[in-house]
Amino acid sequence: MYLSLAFIRFLESVPAAFAVGLILLPRLIGEDSERFRKPIAILAVFRAVIGFALLYFICRQIIPADRPLTTDLILQLTRDTAVGWAWIATQCLAFVFAGLTLYRVVKKSEVLDRVTLWTGVALLAVVSVTGHAIDDGLSRWTQISFFLHTAAGLTWLGGLLGLVWWMLTAHRKSPELAAELAEKWSRIAKIAMVVVAVSGIIIALENVGSVPNMLATPYGRLLTLKLTFLVGALFCALLIVRYMSRRPAGEFDVAWVGNVGAIEALLALGLVAIAGYIAVITPASHENDIYWPLPFRLSYIATWGQKPVFPSPTWYWAIAGVALAIGAVMVWFTPATRERRLYATPAVTIAALLCIATSFSTEAFTDTYNDPTQDFTAESVARGIESFQANCTGCHGPMGEGNGPLSKDLKDARGVVVPPADLTAPHVGTHTIGDIFHWLTHGSANAVMPSFAQVLDTDDRWDVINYLLVLSSTNRSRFIGPGGMIQWLIAPDFALIDQKEEITSFFKLRGKPTLLSFARCEANGEAAKSLEGSLVMAADAAKAAGVNYVTVFTGSCPEAAKGREALHPRAVERAYSVMNRYPNEPYTDQIDESHFLIDRSGYIRARFRHFAPDNGNHAQLTTQATIMAQEPLVEINLHSH
């Protein structure tokens, strides 16, 4: 169905673009366009008629295949959906354009030609509204970019097709007239390409989501192929421009320009065909099936971020790249190599870039950029703790520090002792969550770590990864104190109790700082009074600071100190206990008392152990909350690692 819909979109876009190009080109040189009038009308009428086929395939894509597609059902979908109204608008414009082109066959008028031309350009622009541009969730700039992108791109294609036809059929035209047309069209094409490039970048940022998605998703790979076709077309255009700048006065090789232009047009047609297909498939930013095709990826964190010691391959490749870059500069400026610099300098520069890129490369797998099936929540982390303790502590130890009872006996296939990874060490941050998922699914490359695909299902494995994301921060989290720290530790999300069903998750509180308080009110005597006083003071401090207040209490904690409550308090307590560690204190998955200050973006920035009149935590909380409330809101990925 996607192919059929894309093919119909191609069939409606190209004739309309061709018609616009044939109207535009003669106007550039003041030529009588009589010989193009009938073909233009035929193309415009074809565009209007083929629009009904587009409606059929749109309906067939939306309505289940086992349901008959009746006339009443088509009319209902057309009247009651945004896609239907978008089709009606574009189809009306198509018939207006067709009517104007038919009128031009019998009526010659400068005003009519202008109206027809701009109506055609508008028709090219609205092609996008039957694709991803119909999504009302897109930003205004992205929606505008769709219109500009299709209008400029299809105008370029139509003018290019018109130029080729003009060149290949201009047997009685003077070379100077052909040269004038090529030069004037070149100016318009340059403007169109600038618009295509700028709008394309805006659209790509919305629909691709990340640079790896350009290769890791079907949408991204097709977009990469589209860019390849565009580069080929621009190369052909460069050849024509180069010829125009060097041609002898009074001469113009119409046939050569026409042939090169034909190749450029074929590349442009391929580009439009790909664009029509990616307009109807799932955008890369929404794709779940992410497959990384290369055995490596580029990462500063995993290479230079680890401060590699010289000598090492990372240093060798970087030195080679710098040496080649210097060589490229010398080739360009050395008189003896001037004749070859147009070819040698780009070749050496490319080699330099490849070497430098290699210095940033690290191992990657098919799952490296895989998206998780489980959100980064406290509930998921708690489930991950259970799975980790049941399957991983034998080697990695109870806290993932690589000191399990089996750690000293692990050997690879060659009999070499291979200690298990310390999952709390900084090196864990050099891997993507997809890398970890790959190892859990397939085992490690040295066959020491087995596959857990038969033990843990996909969701269970992602739960373990969510736990590991928290666990890997434990060494640094030991030193979180009342003083504000930089944004690096993301607070796991969790479900909240809300009778109004408005704020149902912790992450929905973002926008202003939040104080998250944990307490176990199970003591007696003076300890109970001290804890009760601390909790009341924390609640008062949160209120005075104007921050959100969430409490995860166990036992008989004072009602006056309670804020919003977690739906699964024990799971939240277990998840945050992993980060609630202090130097030289044994770990426990119960939090007697702790208060986390989370900024308006969702990062843990400070922690208070206890509130008392004489320890200054009340004033410290107010100060930190005031500062954080003025910080810019940062859009974060809950799986940042």
C-alpha cells in the first residue's frame, strides 16, 4: 500500500511540476509559449484526474483491508477527517489550475499567464498536506517548511524538465537565446535549492530525530539516498555552470547541455520518487525498529573522552589525519602541484577526514541505537533490580561492582581469565543502551557472558538496563549534598496518585523545581519526634520556596508533611535507594530519610538528609530552588546515558 500511495503521489507531482516549468521558462526570455500551451493543459488535466486515485489509496491505507470501500464510506472519511479536507483543498486547486491552462489554449494574456503560473506553484506547495505535513502536532515552522520544501523542490524539477525539453527541441533557436535561458534559469534554480536546503534541514530535525537515525531506520536510509541523488543532480548542474563560464562567445552546445540536463532531470525524478515514498512511511523519530548497519559508530565520549594514553590507535589515526590535512593544504598552495590540485586536494582531504573519523570510532552492533520498550521509570528500575539479583550477581556482584562469587573463575575460549565488568565504573557511560541490550541478548564477544534472551524477555532486559543506568551513577551520587550540582543525573519517572487524573506521573511536574521526600516513620521516642519535625520543616520549606512537593512515606508519618504521593511507593523507594548512597555507609534498599531537589527539567541537583532549625537546610533549599526556577527548561531524554 505504501508503494502504491507513493507511486500515485509521484504521478500527480511530476506532471504538475512539468506544467509549471513549461509556463515559467518561456517567460524568462520573453518567448512566445504557443508550442507548450496544449502539453501544459494536458499535464494539468492529468494532475487533476489522478487526484481521485490518490483519494482511493489514502482511504485504503486508513480503512482496514477486510472492510469494503463503499462510496458512502469514502465520502464520510473525506468530510470527517483532516486528511479528507486536505485532499479536497488540493483537488479544488488542481481543477482551478487545469481550468486556467485550458483557458490559455484559446486566450493569450500576460495576466492570465501570471495567475496560472502562481496557481501552479501553489498547487506544488500543497502536495505536502496529504503527507506528514497534515500532522497538527508539528511546530508551525516545520509545517511551513513542508510547503516551502515541496514548492521549491518541485518548481526546480519542473523547470529542469522544461529546460531539457526546450534544449532538445530548440533546433531553430539561436545559441545565444539558449545560453540566455540557461543562465536565467540557473539563478532561479539556485534560489530554489537554498529554500530546499534550509526547509529540508528543519523537516529532517523533526522527522529524523538524530544523526544515527539517518542510517539506522528505513526513513533515514531513504533520506540518505535522496541526498545522494541530490548531490548527483547538483554535480550535473555544476558541470553546466562550468561550461557556461568557459564557453566561447557566440557558441553554445545545446545538445551537450540538454544531455547533461537530462541526466540531472533523471536524478531529480529519482529524488522526487523517494520523497513521495518517505512522505507516507513512519518518520525516523517515531520508528521503533532501529537497525544499525555498520560495525562502528563515532563517539567522542567513548574515544577521546576517555583520555587515551599515547601511543594508541586513537592517537595514530588522529596524527595521520592531521598530517594528511596539512598535506592537502600544501598540495593546494605548492606551484609544482597546481595543475593537479583540483583532484589531489579533495582526495587527500577526504583521506584526512576518514582518518580523523576513525580516531573517533568505537565498536557498534545492530542494536546499538535500539529504542527501549520500557520507559525509564522507578517501577521499571525496581523490576530490573529483581532480574539483576536473580541472574547477574553471581558474576557482577550484588551492587554490580564486578566482585561476585564467580568473578575469579571466568575464562574466555582461550582460557584467559576475564573479570566481569564493574557496572558502576565510568566506562559504562561510553556504551549506548543498545550496546547493553545487545550483550544481554547475544552475550559478550568473548563468550564469557552468556545470552539472556531465553531467560529474560525483551521487556525484562530493558528493565535491567534501566536499573543499570541508575546503578552506573552510584559512585558519583554518593557525594550529592545540599549544594547545587551540575545537570547530569536524571530522576527516574514514576506514577503519581491524582484524583483529577491530570498530573499522573512525576515527569509531568517538570516546569518548576520539585522536592521529593522519602521517610520511614517506624521509630519511637526522640527519634520519631526528630523525624516528624524534619518532615514538617521540609514540607514548610517546599511551600515557602514555591516548588512541587512529592512524598514517599512508610509508616505513621505526619499528615501535615505529606505532598503528592506515589502510586507504587515501594518501587520508587527501591529505585531511588540505588542513588541514595553515602561514602563509607553500607547500602540498604530502604530510605530512612532523604530529600531530593529536582530541577524544572528533571535532573537531581541536591540532596538533604535531615531538616533541623540549626543546620541551615531550610535556607539552602529556598536558595537552590530560587536559582533553579530561573534556569532554562531543558528537553531531556529519559534514557540519556
